[in-house]
Amino acid sequence: MGYHYYVMSMYKTFEIAKILPHLPDVAIPHTFSWVRNYQKEDLLARLVPIFESLQCRYSLVAMLNVFQVGLRNFLSRLVETNYVQDLSPKELKTCQHIDRPRLNWAYTRARQCDVGDPEAIKRLPVTFSMIDNARRLRNDIVHNHGLFTKRYESDALHFDDAEVILHPDYQLLRAQDEPVPIRLTTDNILDFSRSHIEVLHVLHNEIQKHCFGHSDPYDLAYDYGRQKKPIEWNKVFSGA
């Protein structure tokens, strides 16, 4: 979110006249053998009005990649320590390689959590529904050039009593026989970010208690708000 806010702040304060000199003059490299001609003004005229939505797409895709790596790391650690008795060998292989069943597995494990933030535990059906919405949006962004498909709805997972979340613009696909682009805002990205982080914390607490015997909720829960711990940007951006 720090990177997203930084980019959006630059977008809101930039001046076109100061950007033009830094763009390639008449062509953009396309392959090692040839280029594509363009006009700087045309690029900005097309990009500026949709910049926030486009940047939100990039932020969402990056967020989903990091989240799925986190889930795979959790699962790999449980395999290493022999704590995956709840999965058959076939189910384990599927969860290790495919996002959809891995998300179902994470939900089943997280629902067993009984330490940490009780409100976060109660919210799990909703936060997982938000995460699944992000997953389906990401699939259409990556695989369908940012346009809604009917699979966006049909591929939805169901988490207990939570409603399947659909983007409001998806209804346009039902009403008209023409492409409908996915439009996102920074508020959408903030909600997606909070849901992904909260779910990882709850899942971590469940694994730490029921697999490794760490039952003190104050040792388990990373409550940076309570600790008043500042964000360490070096670690966020460079890992060091």
C-alpha cells in the first residue's frame, strides 16, 4: 500500500509538460529487431483518465502473487514438519499447485483458530470472500485483458454464510453483449490489502498454536497497532 499511495500521489501532482521530455520521442522498443511508432500526447491522452484503475490492476496482481506465495510457504512448512494429516496425497499435490483448492484449504485451517483477534476470526467468511473476489478479478485481468468473463461469477468459491462478492460493473456484462472493463479504485485495493493481511495473520496464529504449541495470543498475534511499531520500509522494498 505504501508503494501504491506513492504512485497515486505522483499521478495527482504531475504536470504533463514535465513528463513529455522524458518519454521516447517517436517510437517504443517492441522487440530486439523493431519498434512501434507512437505520439507522446496520444499516450498521455489515453492513459491519464484511466490511470488509477490501471494502477489498481497492477497493485492487485502483485498483491495476489505475494499472498499465494505466503500460502504456499505455510503449506510447505507444514509438509516439512509432517502437519498435513488433514490432506490426502492427491489433495496435497493439488493444493501445492492450484490457487483455488489452496484457498479452500487455508479457509478450513483458519476457521480452527481460537486465539488472537476475535473480530478477525468472526470476519473470516467475509474476508475470504473478498480474497476470492480478488482472485477472480486477477484472473480476468491477466487472462482476458482486464475484461469481465462469465467465469468471474461461475468460478466463485463459497465460504459458509458469506455472500459471493461481485464487482458492481459485472452486472453490465449480463445486460449488454459487449466487453466490460474491470474498473478498480484505491479504496478497492485498500480493502483487498486488509483482507489478505488479516487472513494471513489468523492462519499463522492457528498453525502456531495447533501445530507448534504456541498458545499465548499476545506472543502469536502481530498487533503492530498495539505495539506502535513503525513500518520498516527498507524491509518492505528491498528485504534488507
